[in-house]
Amino acid sequence: MSQIPQAVRERADTLHQQLDDANYQYYVEDDPRITDAEYDALLRELQSLEAEHPELKTPDSPTQRVGAAPAERFEEVTHAVPMLSLDNAFDDAELAAFVKRVADKLECDGDTLAFCCEPKLDGLAVALVYENGRLVQGATRGDGRTGEDVTLNLRTLRSIPLKVMGKEYPDLFEVRGEVYMRHSGFEALNARARENGDKVFANPRNAAAGSLRQLDSKIAAQRPLEFCAYQLVSRENKSLANIDAPHSEQMKWLKSWGFRISPLLDVVKGERGVIDFCHRLGEQRNGLDYDIDGAVIKVDSLRDQRELGFVSRAPRWAIAYKYPAQEQTTTLNDVVFQVGRVGTLTPVAKLEPVRVAGVTVANATLHNMDEIERLGVRIGDTVIVRRAGDVIPQIVGVVESQRPATTRAIEMPEHCPVCGSQTERLEGEVAARCSGGLFCPAQRKEALKHFASRRALDIDGLGEKLIDLLVEREWVKTPADLFRLEAERLAELPRLAEKSANNLVNALEAAKHTTLARFIYAIGIREVGEATAASLARHFGSLQALSEASLEALEAVEDVGPVVARHIHTFFRQPHNQETLEDLQGVGVTWEEVEIAGRPQPLAGQTWVLTGTLESMTRDDGKARLQALGAKVSGSVSKKTAGVVAGEAAGSKLEKAQNLGVEVIDEREFLQRLAHWESASSEDAQPTAPEDTP
Ligand code: IVH
């Protein structure tokens, strides 16, 4: 066994602690203190230390959450304490009856009885067993008596501590809780699936269930699953003095051991308190980033819980209050096609209006033709509509048993419903699009809305309705036309008084002065979001340089892959786009000069790799400095790598570089070269391109 230097061991411990803390801040406290990129950088550093010194790789290391070899099947697990279900209450009267039943049985005053109230997360119940503070087993609920051993999958959840925090915990205990997926994670997962032609999940619960039962934990590791604890089941206790503390107190212990508990949990008194909680939570429900299907009300005292006991499969001391369902059935009356900013045709379902989770739904998205095919839905069908929180209402299924004889197939129109241009479906794309470009008023409207939006040119007072009107009256055809609008004429528009017409003209004037990054984002190149626009601005420094960049030069930019590079390249080679850009500059749109503009880039076209720990700077700093010199910085070594900077404790990348004969330099050499390259890059610095700011 190789001797691990003390400094390396200490660094690994620090990284381990920092990563655990970051998980706790993010998942338990809802208070992230470091960015995802910083987290990844720490994780990579720990991974490389562990690669160099495998003895550092303990089972509870944060690097061990990436999944293991696929399993053939899941083992069966018998729950030491059965996992029961709950009785339901559907209205205030049933809640009041529950409180009365409990008080009668305990022969106490219901008004003073304490209840712990929690949201009922809509996911899957799991049981986690900890021995001496370490996670040893995680299982699904199954039929309540036996479940499946999904430990490998559960270990990949960053909200599940592999080792509990603190010192005061029982030697053997079980934590139960819900595994669920947030709406944001769910939508990102489905968007990715749609792009890759993979299975799309109907709702976050199904997505969570499907992910948790993945035999390949490497796949589970990529699914945005989270865990929230709701019960401590103590099996053996040598260190906790009062295991009979109230349930709400035990939830606080769980939090101190590193488990997420619901931030909405509350202890209330009597019938009034319980009913108020359920109503309050019902009002918050739609604003949450995850699905809840009700509230769980529990008698807080464990002694009272024991006295109350169970009836058949459910405890007498708890009840689930159920909210109205988030899914309903209705008729699909028609499908229309909406045209987006780059011409994408999106099918929108026109529904017989139906109330779902408190809101009337008449439209729902069908995403694209593949989705329609997957659902097998036809016009006239009875469909299942789902609406949760801010999620756009969706059609998640068809009730085929109720299909009338008169249904019609949904067909992609051959002509754009707005401008009549031919529609086309490009090779490898799921979406069909209108070929009309900016000739199509729908695309024009969307392009203008994007151009004026807050993160683009941020034109105050230029809302969607107004843009629709301006395009319909043909006062505005291109973004530059916006800046030619006059207050007098604008005041003619309905609902736009003289004062707001003046304000709008002033806002347009103010918006003319922007930044290069915002401008690049605003012009609406396909797949160039805010972050990519910022990288492009930083990298090229001027619109001129960007518009002339070759495909290779574009691909050298952080975040830009071959597809995006092609979109950018094509965009600048369209004469009408060039005209638009010139026109915009002609009406006075200007931006700040970007620092690197015009600077020579001695490392342009080169790919560098940083590995190990640098003494004098963080790896991110090193990376930024290389990028500023034009280099691309990659996470892996290949034949094409120009050089590898190997810091302290560099691992497998160093080895690979040596095998491939790629040049490796140490930190001292790196600093010398940086100094040399950076001076070369600033001495010859040319004045920033004046043509950018006419
Ligand atoms: S307590 C014996 N608390 O609801 C009582 N359950 O029908 C054990 N659930 O399968 C359950 N949120 O998956 C409890 N805060 C919460 C819950 C909750 C969701 C689920 C759980 C269980 C089902 C009970």
C-alpha cells in the first residue's frame, strides 16, 4: 500500500466535507452557497485524488454517487417494521371527525392536542437503514411487508446522506420518506428524452418510480431524484436519551443528521389548527415546484401514538387529507398548430373546458407529432389532462375504451397556418417548421418578443400584446423598425395613451445602448441562449469577429458544440440577417466594447487540459486564463490535446497524456508560459474594433 502524503489526505478530507456541506445546504436547507460548476470542480478534484490514491475512496465518499454496475434484478427486502398506509379525509368534516376520534380514545381535550402536519409528497415511499451512521440499505415500500432493495440507486441521491452528520444518533435506525422529482427536473428530463427519442414520462411520480427501479444505477444517477424524510423508525437505541420525544422533535433530529425534512412542516393544536393547516397548504400547493396530493396529519406525541395503535393496515394516529386530483378527463375537440420564433410548429390541444386542480383548462400542449403518435391520440378522443403547479397543462393519456366511432387523425399541416408557406420536417428533428422565416408574421412576432424581452434588449413597456398589434398593422417588420416608431403615431393605438407612447419611445432610446452579449442573445440565433451568448461575446469580443468566425473557431468556444456552431455559422451567412444587423446598427444600437476585442489569441485552436491541484490559483482560474488566450479547455486528454497542466496529485489524465505523448507541464512552467502568452496578447493588442459601435 502506498503511503499517502499527509497534505493529500487532508485535502481529500476537506473536499469530502465541502461536498457534504454543499449537499446539505442545497437539499436540506434550500440555501445553495456554491454554484453547480464549483461543486463539479470540487468533485472532479476529489475524483482525481482518489484515482491517484484508491485508499482514499471510502464508500461514503461523495464521488461514490455515480452509480455502480447494472444489477440483474432487485433483491427482496423484508421490512423489520411494516410500512403501512393511511386513511383518507376528503373534507373539513372528516378532519374534524378524525380529531374527535383521537381525543375520545385518548380521553383528552381535542382542542389542546398537538398534531404534526406535513405535506403529502406524491412520490414513492422508501425505507433507509443506517448502521453506525452509515447507509447500509434502501428499499422500496413494495406491498408494505416486503419491498425491493434499491440501495445502489438511492446512494446516487445527493439528498440522502451516505453517512449521517453529528454524533448523537442511534446505532441502528431507519428513516422513511418519499423519493420524488421536482417539476423543473421532470421537465428537463422529458425535454432531453424527447430530443433523444427516448421514453417521455407522463408525470413526475411515474418518472420517479421508473428511475428508482432502474437496474442500471448509472442511469438512475442521472435522474433528478430527491428524498424528503417523514418518519424515524428506531430499532435500537444506545445513545439517544429520549427516543420517546414527539414526532416533530424527531424530525428535527433527522434534519440535524443531514436529512431533508419538509420546510412546510408545522405543529398545530386541535381541530381548528388542523383544518387551517390543510387550507393553507392547499393555497400554496400550486406554487410548489413538486407535486403533493394532500397533507398528512399525525398525533405528535409518540406515547399517544402507541396508545392509539392501528386498525388493519393504517394507524389510528394519522390521516391523509386529500386535495382534488391534478388529472381529469375531457374531450379533445381540435388541434391547432402554433408557430414559434424559429418557425417550429407546436400542436396545441383545444379541449372541452374542464376544471383541474382548481383551474379551468381549455388548452394543453401536445409537444410534437412524435408525442401525438406515442399517445395514439385522435381528435374526438376522451383524454386525460394533467395540470400541476406552474407546469403547462398536458395530455398524458387517452381513454381508449371511450373512443367514439367518429374520431379523426391529427395531421401536420402542409402549409403554415399563419403565412401559408410550405412546412418542412428536417432530417433528425422531431419538430416540423414553417419555411417562411421572417416573412411569417408569427415568427416575426415571436422574434420581436424575444428581441425586446428582459434578458435581451429589455425594452420596458413593449409587451406581447403591443408587439402583436404592431406586426398586425405592419408598422414593424424587423427589429430595427421598432426604433423608428414615433410617439405621435404610437398614441393612435388603442390603450396606448400619449404618456405611455412617450415612455415607450424613451425606453426604446435607452435600450439602444446595450452589451454585446445581450445583443447576440437578442438577435435570436437558434439554440444560442443567454449563457452561450455571453461566452461568444467574451470569446470574440466583437460582432465582426463573431460573424466571420469559422466553424472550428466557433467550436473552440466553451459550451459551443458542432450543432450550435453550425447554427451560428449559417445565421451570419444569410444576407437578410446581415441586413438586419446593419440596419440595427444604422438606427443607433450600440454596445460596450468587450475587453478582449481585437486581442491576438496565441492559443486559438488549441485544447488544454488541467489536472490535479494547483497551488497558486484554482483550476477555474487557470481555465479562464487559458480561455482568454483563445484555448479550449477540456476535461479529458486525447491525441489532439495540445498540452496538459499537471498540478499536485494529478491522476489518470497525467498517465494518459504520458501514454499518448502529449506535452505535460508542471505548475511552475505553466505560470511562466501564462506570463509570456499574456504579455504577447496585450502588447500587440489592437484597438477595439471601432466598426462595432457606429
Ligand atoms: S407517514 C404509518 N408522512 O403516503 C404512516 N406518509 O398512504 C406512514 N407519504 O406510502 C406514512 N408524504 O409514501 C407519511 N409526510 C408524510 C408523507 C407520507 C407522503 C406517503 C407515503 C405512504 C403514503 C401513505
